[in-house]
Amino acid sequence: MSSVQIRPAQLEDLDRIMEIETFSFSCPWSRKTIEEAILCGPIRFLVATSLPDNQVVGYISFHIAADEVHIMTLATHSAFRRQGIARALLEACIQEGKQAAAAVFHLEVRESNTAALALYRKLHFKIVGRRPKYYFRPVEDALLLSRRFDKENVDSR
């Protein structure tokens, strides 16, 4: 894995997040939406920065409500893929969720995104449903994945 640091996103990360967002998703979030999330939530953004140059190379966004975490986006800059950065971001999100006493994590992923599905399976996410025609450009079903933590795991932070 590349040497990266995971930290909360800051406003000065916005340009690089937008670059990764626009490249990674056919329907990217707007700059204003991401800026508002960084500034005032409730969506949380974590970034992975490369060491020693401190350049944003990936990010994850998620929302914690009650005992659930909904992972909204996870993306890595194309030049830094397959180096464990997405996994590190996902693990950091899981840690934040556990610290908030989350019992379950949810996310949607394109059915055709085999690389993401492989990562989620390695981290014990299970397919629990399907959302027909959830994505467009191109139209595709989303698979709904979840990972549950029993009370003992949540309490053993």
C-alpha cells in the first residue's frame, strides 16, 4: 500500500476532491454539495493524502444516523488505484462508525463494479438487496450491501 494519511477533509481539499469525483462518477456530486458537507455536515468526508507531498489521492463520504452508517461515495484517484487506499479509507470509516456505536453499515454499488465488490467482500460486507435502475449513465441496478457488528464488537472499541 502507498504511504497515506487519513484525515477529515478540509476546504482546501475541495479542488482535488472534485477532480477525483468528476473522473470517477458519471453523475458527480456538485461542488456546492461537497463544500457544504465539508463545512457543516451532516455528511462526513475523510481524505487519504499521499506522504510526503500531502496530495489528496482518495476520499470517502458517509452519514451516521442513530446506529447506522450509510457510505455514500468512495473514490481513489486513477493514478493511485490498486494500492490499498480505498481499503484504508473504508477501514477508517468503519472505525468512526464503531466509535459512534454503529451496528450496521450500508452502501450501494454498481452491479458491474467487480473491483469494489471484491473489496467490500474482503471487509465482510454482504449483498442484502438490489435497487433496480438505481444508476443512470448508464442505467444499471445497484447492489445493496451491509455489514453488521454484533453488540460485543461495537462495544470493544
